[in-house]
Amino acid sequence: MKETNNNMIAILKLVLTSSLLAVGGTLFPFLFLFFPVLFTTEAIKQGIVRVMATFLGVCVIFGLVLSPGAGVILFALFGPLIMTLDYCIRSRQNVDVTMVASSLILLASIVFVLYISGTLASIQDGSLVEALLANQKALLEATDFEPGQVSDLLANARVALNFFHSMLPSIILLTALLIVYVSYSLTGRRLLAQGELIKQPSSFIFFSHPRQPIFFGFVTVLALYLLGTLSALEVELIQNNLLFTLTALISFQGLSVVAYYLTRWIKVRLVRSILLVVVFLIPGIQMGLAFLGLIDQVFNLRRLPGQRR
């Protein structure tokens, strides 16, 4: 009886917390990063059927508060991810297998949501870029900028939006990987705090990519470059997206190296966190982080035991 009451209290807390998080996410979208963590943690403890029924209820509430479409999108986006993480954790799958499977599922969910919302079509025909530029133009014209300045700013905005448009496949993939990494890691930490140990990603300061996929990725970029140079095939877009993805992944490892040494040298966590954010926000630092991550791939700068091949 006591266990049943505790489970009901946990479910009610889950409904309240996730509902507030979902509503808060409409103002601060980064809050949705933590959404799957709540349900995956509870699913491991109470079972996936009960928790998915609760998740469906939360999506219905969200749809009633905001709009029916928003509720459908929330369920379509995170429902499959929660079920995939629950299955992989329960069946004690390898961390890499869990990351890959969950990322592919979330990637498919993101594409599906973009499709049913009509966003994918507007991206493909370029109308989204034009609409964003029109909004930007209206905002600039409402200010005190000179016509020449407005033209220059709009030209820069068009370049940035066209780059975003061409790199969208890699951006979506990286977004899926980040959401899964955060969800998987925080789920593991929460369960550990509650006395349950699962297979989970290592702490961020020890983060490292397997060497073989990264090496294969860069070889593929080189092969695509040579193929585009020596033939009439249009492979530049694929090559650029792959290179952008690899650079971002290696930069993430480089940031992990920085975090590792900050942890060794600076004992105050708040100071470390601020410095890490400052390092990440320095203009042009991404290439430096990518170089650092690549060096760590080759020479294992942190001397991590059994760094993955």
C-alpha cells in the first residue's frame, strides 16, 4: 500500500513538473532538453506503460493550454525517444549503441515534426528564408538605420540564412545528438542519486569519441572532395555537411579537454563553469577547440585509460 501511494505521488509530481517545464519551454526552448529525462527516469522505476500513459496525458494538457498541434508535436518529438532510451537502458545495451539508436529515432522524429508542421516544405522551397528576411527588413526599417546600412545588414542576414539552410541536415543531426547525450547522461545521474546504477555516458570531462568513426569520417570528406574535383558529380553539399558535423563533434571533445584541465586547476565549480562558457563564446574559438579535440584523438592528452579505438 505504501509503495502504491509513493508511486502515485511520484506520478503526480511528474505531471506537475513536466507540465510546468513544457509551458516554460514555450518561452525558453532549451528547457525541452530536460523533458525526456523526467519520463525516462520514472519509466525505469515504474514501467514504460504507466509512464507513457502519463506522458500522453501531459501532452493532452499541453495541447489544451496551447494548441492541439503543439500537443501532437510534443508527443511525436519525445515519445519515441523516451521508449527507445527505456528499452536500451533496461536491456543494458552498450552506451554507443544506445546513443546511436536513440539519436536515429530522435532524428526521424524531428524530420517527421518538420514535415507535419509544414516547416520542411517551406525550407525546401525557400519561402522560410524569404519570410525571415522580410521580418528582418521590417524590423530594421522601423529603426533609425540608413537605407544603405539596412541593405548591408540584410545582405549579411541572407548569407547567414543561406548557410543555415545548406547546413540544415548536419544541424538537425547535431541537435539530435546533443539532446540524446544530455537526456541519457542526466537520466543516469538521477538514477544513480536514487540508488540505481545503469550504463551511461562518462562525465563530460572524460568525453571522447571513438577514433575509427572520426577517422573514417575525415577520410570520407577527403574522398568526396577528390570525387567532386575529378568528376562532374555535385557532392559539395554532402561534403560540407559532413565536414561541419565532424568539426562540431571534434570541437565538443576539445571543449571536454578544456573542462578537464579547468577541473584540475580550478576547484570552484561556479568559476569553472563561467570560464567554460566564456571560452565557448569567444569568436572563432571553435576551430581552436576542433584542433585541440583532434590532438586529443591522436595523442590522448588526458591520458584516459583505454581511450576508445
